[in-house]
Amino acid sequence: MSNTTGTLFRLTTFGESHGPAIGGVVDGMPAGIDIDISFIQNELNRRRPGQSHLTTSRNEPDQVELLSGVFEGKSTGCPIGFVVHNNDHHSSDYDEMRDVFRPSHADFTYHSKYGIRDHRGGGRSSARITISRCVAGALAKLVLQRRGITIHAFTSQVGDIAIDRDYRSYDLEKAEDNAVRCPDTETAARMEQLIMDVKAAGDTIGGVVTCVVRGCPIGLGEPEFGKLHAALGGAMLSINAAKGFEVGDGFEGACHRGSEQNDLFTPSPVGITTLSNHSGGIQGGISNGQDIYFRVAFKPVATLLCEQSTVSVSGEPTTLKARGRHDACVLPRAVPVVEAMAAMTILDHLLICEARKVMN
């Protein structure tokens, strides 16, 4: 089950970074949905390597092939199998890492747990595995679009360079206009320069991705162990290099009083609403109809192109200087992955909510 996520909308993934292919099976896709293959491919293109001067130069087309579950352009309700072949993997770049543990990677923990590991590009623990999430997320988005639910993620911070926390200050569509995927053009230029400077030094840098879900109906999530924000947090923290999650005002809200943080109810032409949204669209673990917004913190990429101290598999001290093609900052390519995980989580809870209504 560690390779499967979801309750009713489920994704099972397979593949390794330098294996023949990455793929997966989506089960629970509603029938009769128009499957826009160009949309799915575009979501993959947003995640693919080599898309800009800020990302790894690994040149993969990441062309998705749907194997089942689609007939005459529509989902049949059967499992949708898919595959994306790996073409440009340079496994020899990792020969020196066969018998040493890369600092802050999954090498040591994976080897300790299983007694074996694929050292080529991180194997199963590679961020390349997120290809499957982007395909499944694109399918989920196609369903959510029919329900009027939209999801926009963007880079809100790189290192110590950050935009205003209030996402309403920006046109989120503009995030796709630059390589960093930040909706503020001037800040994006500063972020880009920082990434380039860090890359030139053989180092890496982390940051924050913010995500906004609009049009989500009231009632998604459960009041106890199935809280919607807990599900979103679990989904986001399952992404490679994700180290922090907050919903609504999050940690900043901990510095304020209840009188400042409470979202007061008020009547409106379309029903009850709130005067503010410090809760991030979720109260008591259940969506309240307001925008759902959250932030995901990503650590600096662990692979550095400079020498670091480490140990060998036998425990002997040694040094390692990584070779090959790597991202200096994961943020630009993490944006579509955050959207994908949000889409899958929201759709899964939407289907659960609708199933309960049918049963009642």
C-alpha cells in the first residue's frame, strides 16, 4: 500500500529514475469524462526536466501513453493505466555513489530498511517518480474543472526572497510567464538570479510553494481522522524534498489572538459566508466554501556539485562530489506536483462526500 494513495480516487505508481519507464494505474476515475490528452501532456511538460535554464539539463520528452480505461476519448470508469518511458538517463554519472551514502538523501535509510538500493539517480526515491502524480493529477483536474473547482500553485519564496503572503494581491495566471513560476515579475527576476548564483557555486537553495483551491464546495473532509487539511498535509509531505506544511495563516496565526484570527460569519446573497479567511477554507477539518490555501516548504536539493563528507556502505569515512545533471532549486518543477497532489486529494474527498450523500 505504500505505493498507492487515495480512497475512492486511487493512484498506484511504479518505476525507478533510471529504469525503463515510470508509470501508474488510476482507479476510481468517474466514467464519461472527456480525456484531453494534450492537457495531460502539458501538465507533464510543466514538470519535465530541461524546460528552462534553471532546471536539470536531463533531456526527457516525458511523453505519456494511456494504456487502458479510455474509449473514444472518454473515461470508461475502468482503471486507467499509463506509462512514460525514460530515454536520457546517464547511469554512469552515479557509479561513484554505488558504495557511499549521499548526505540528506534516502540512500542510508533505504539501504538500512531494505538491505538493497538502486543507486542510479536515487532509484525509487527519485523525484522523477512524481511523473505519475502529474498524470493522475491532470486526470483529477479534468473532473474538477467540470465542477468549477480550480487549483493554482506558484513559487512564493526562494531562499529569503518572498512575495506578499496574501495571494489575492496577484494574478496567479502570470506564474506561468516566467521560469521560476512566481506571479510577481520583479520578484521572479530576483529569485531567478539567486538560483543562478547558487547553481554557479555548485550549491542548492530551498523555498516555498503556495497553492490556492477555488470553488471547493462546503462539506469535504471528516471531523476526526479524515480532516481535509490533514489529508492535504499528508499529500504534500509525500512529495520529494517537502519538509513543511501550513494551511490558512498557519504558523503566522500562532502569533495572534483569537479575536484577530476568528473568521466571523455573515449572510450573503449566496448564503452564509465569512468576513475573513484566516482558516484557509477549512474549519473543523471540513471545507467551508471559502478558498482553500496552503503553503509547502521545500528543503534545498540534497545533491551538491561540491565536495561533502560522508561514509561508505561499510561505515568508512570518505568524501563525495556528485556528478551529473541536477536541479539547483526544486521549486519551479515542484509547482505542478503540488497542484497534482491537491487535485487528487480534493477529488478523492469530493467522491467520498458524494458517496455518503447517495447512501443517505
